[in-house]
Amino acid sequence: MASAFDQIMARKGEIMLRALGMDYGDFERSPIAFDYEGMMEAHGYSIDQIIAIQAAAGVGNTPLLELRNITDLVRSYSEPGHGARIFVKDEAANMAGSFKDRRASMSIHAAAEKGYAGVIAATSGNYGAAVASQAARHNLNCIICQEAFDSAHVGQPEIIEKSRICEAFGAEVVQMTVGPELFSHMLELLDETGYFAASLYSTFGISGIETLGYEVANEMMALTGAPPTHVVITHAGGGNTTGTARGLRRAGAHGTEVISASVDLSGLHMASDRDFNRKSFTTGHTGFGVPFATWPDRADVPRNAARALRYMDRYLTVTQGEVFYVTEALAKLEGLERGPAGNTAMAAAISLARDLPADATVVVQETEYTGAGKHHWAQLNFAREQGIEVRLGDPRENKPGTAIVIPEKPEQIRAIDFDLVRLRSSYVRNALSHAPEGYVPTADDIAFLAQDTNSDPEFVEKTIATLKEA
Amino acid sequence: MAVSNRCEQGEWVEVERVLLEPADRSPNLPPETAEKPLLLWSKGFATASAALGEELTVETMTGRSVTGRLSAINPGYTHTFGSPVPELSTVGRDLRARLATWRASQSAGE
């Protein structure tokens, strides 16, 4: 007999069709390829309409700040003529405190326009607060499902704070222990309530992030006369990279290098009841970043609108200790006290800027709010309580779940390039493994895979040939 | 005032329930997760008086009925910023000093 989990998952397609109000089947071209741009345009909102919707929602138009002290600090140990100018888009200034408001504002607008009575999202991150806040403004009911605790009912302070803020905005918060069944329960709730699925990965949400890249390009044009040479983006599920890169392109910033960055959490299992509270970051880490880059369609929608590999030129990883150090430095040197996870890209940018010429411009495109629990001190104190060693030293000695090593000086912040070829090959392997057995990819499939991995048909064909040999 | 272990009807409370027993859980979980039931906590207004640990139905903020064992009465939040982290305490002071030294050397060189 099928388990309760299997029974509800078997109805996923039917439940999501009603809960999204959109038939993804319209865009499928083969067991591998689909019409990505057609899907993205299907909601019918232009960038100007999205800007207007967000302005009415109190979202966007956040300050872009030049970080002169951080820039000079980096220059103090760079080779002569090096040390790029560093800027930050202060997304914490959005209503619910993060760039996720851009995502939520479009999902909630769509839900209200389509006449749903409420919205549901499964997220332990800032997106919950954003959905709850926007739902409150639209008088929509809101349920947020959170993976909040281990089986002993212990939760990281960062997630507890995210439960609190959702309740502050009037949402019903369903707190659960560790496991992917968060999504199966979300399906049950969608089925029970008939509410709209405010998925992180819908076309509405990702289109909502395009305004962020668009603003960055235009504001840098006004400030420096040119789009930024580099944009660094904290990467988890892929929406931040995808939306920002698409927005940059919309503004004509085709030459800007798009760099994703994640905290290295290698070695920790994302569905482990034991590892759950040993992750000192709850998002922006490789535990989401790598699997979502190599198989975006693992999401709760049939086709994920967030497809980070299409857009990333580089993928950098930083250590937990480096990000906590940078979070402290940002507060002390720039007067910007912000949440640690949002500073992942900041740590990567500080490493990157050192190797770039002084006339290069690096934009860190987000910050997130901070507060009790959602703070680097709270996270580090909690880590210690979990038996994790916290000490000063060389960040290379950082070991996720065992030791958080805080740099002794900023020169020690060195981001590491994740091998994009490995990510792309892994994506192609996943795409083939999700097609029916024996399916032979067509020329259209090859072209799609090349686009979806930001590579070329030769690379895809070579990868397929290698996989066949193996 | 003594802390009551009973809630009254209409009070804001939390209930705990087992959503999935281990046998009903997702396949391919690591063993330490697979052997545990999936637990869920929901908050809402008590539909009856009950003692901690007793079964109770609550009406949630969206008007749903959820039944579980009463686990908390008027549950709040106690998360904090925590104590200063000694490994970070000197970061601001030291970086500002470095910056000042470097800027002085730059203007001296001009």
C-alpha cells in the first residue's frame, strides 16, 4: 500500500494546476525541453507594470550605497592599482526586510487578481515574512509552512525569528520537524483550503526580482556612468541569480559579469534531523545552491522559473566564519547592521574586489533585515550550544557542522570558485535521468540544454557521450 | 501568580500532533530522520478548555480546525541577540585603525 506521503505526492500535478491557475503543460516541447521564455511571459506583465505593482505594494526602489570604507580596507591589502569599488543594494529597506518582497508582491498580486481567498508558501526563510506582509495588505489569508525544529523541538534562532515575524503579519504558521514532507503537507493544505500556491519558483515571483537587476543597472549608470562590471548574488534556490540577471539584461547591462555566491555547507545533509541545527546558515548555502543549480525542476512547481545555471558566469563559495566576520565588519565600518545570510555575497565581493582593477565596480545586490535571533551573534552563540567549535584562525580550517573559524584579518577572506563545468555536466545528467528510459535527445533538446546550462551544443553532446560511456 | 496548566476556551494556544509516523514518511531519508515521526505544531484559539497534553482542537488564524495535544498556552518568543562573541569583539576597532593608518600613508605619499 502506498504511504501517506506517496499518496499525496501522486496528486501533486492536479493540486498544483488548481493552486497556480496556470497549466505548465502548455510550454512542454519534449521530455527534456520546454519553452522557458514563453512560460516567463505567460503572466502578461511588462517590466513597467511590475514596477508599478511593486511601487503600490511598498516594494523596491531601495537605496544603492557605495561602501567607501570597505573599498579602502580592501585596497589597503590589494596589489597596487587593484581593489574595485564596492556597492550594496540595501534590500533590507523593503517592507518585510528583504528582496523576497519583490517575489511575494507579484505572487500576491496574481493571487488577488485571480480571486483566491488566501495564499500558502512552504519556506523557512525571508520569503515567509514577505508573503505574510503582502497578504496582509491584500486582505488575503496566509499560511506559511516552516521546517522549524529538530525532533527535540529545538530550532535555530534565525528560523524562530522567521516564525515570529510571519505571525506578526497575521499569518498562520505551521511549524514542522525536519524533512521534505514540508512540501507534501503544503499540498494537503492547498487541497484543503483552495488557496493560491505562492511558490518561490513561480514565474510571478521570479519576474518580481527582475526589477532588482533593472534598478541596479540604472542606478549604477546614474552614479558611475556605466552598468556595474560585476554583480555578486547570494545563491540558494536560484531565483535571486535568475531574476537579477534577467533584470540587468532588460536594462541593457549585457557586459556585467553575474557571480553567484553561497556559504559552503558541504558535508551536512539537508534532510538530517542531526545536521539540521548544525547548519549555522539557514539559506544562501551550497545545500540549496548546488542541487537547485543542477536540477532546478526539483521545485514545487512543474517547471522552475529560477534557472541559475542559465545566468551565472561564476559561482563562488565562502566559509561560515568569513560571512560572520564580514557581517560584523559591515556594521562597524559602514553603519549597516544586517542579517548574516544576506551578507554571503558581501564576503565573496570583498574577496573578488581585491583581484579586480580599482576602476571595476562590484555591486552586492542585497541585504536582509536583522533582529533578535536573526543575527550573527545569536547564530554563533547557538552554534556553540550545539557543540560546534567557534575560534579565530585561517578560514580554510572551517568545517561545516564542526568548526566555525573566524578570520583574524580581512586578507584571509578568499572565496573559492566552484567548478561550473561540473555543475553543467551534473545538470545534463539529471535532465537525461528524468526523461523516460531509452529516450534519445533531439537537436532541440541539445539546444535547450545548452541554453539552460549557459554552454554550447558541443559541450552538451560531449557530456551526453561521456555519460553513455559510463 | 501560579502558572496554569489548563487553557480556557478562546485562549491562544499551541497544539502538537504527529503528522506522519516513520512508516508513512518520504523514502530516501537519512536514518536519523527516517526513524522519527514527523511532528507539527499549530497555534490557534482553543475551542474548549483542556490541560497540557490533552487532545484539543484549535481554530487557526485562517479559520482552520487543527487537532493535537495541547503543548503551550499563550506561547511567545524568547529568542535574543545573545552575548557578544569574543572572536568578533575587536573587529571594528582593529579595522578602523587599519583604515586610518592606510589612509594616512596614502595622503603622505601624495
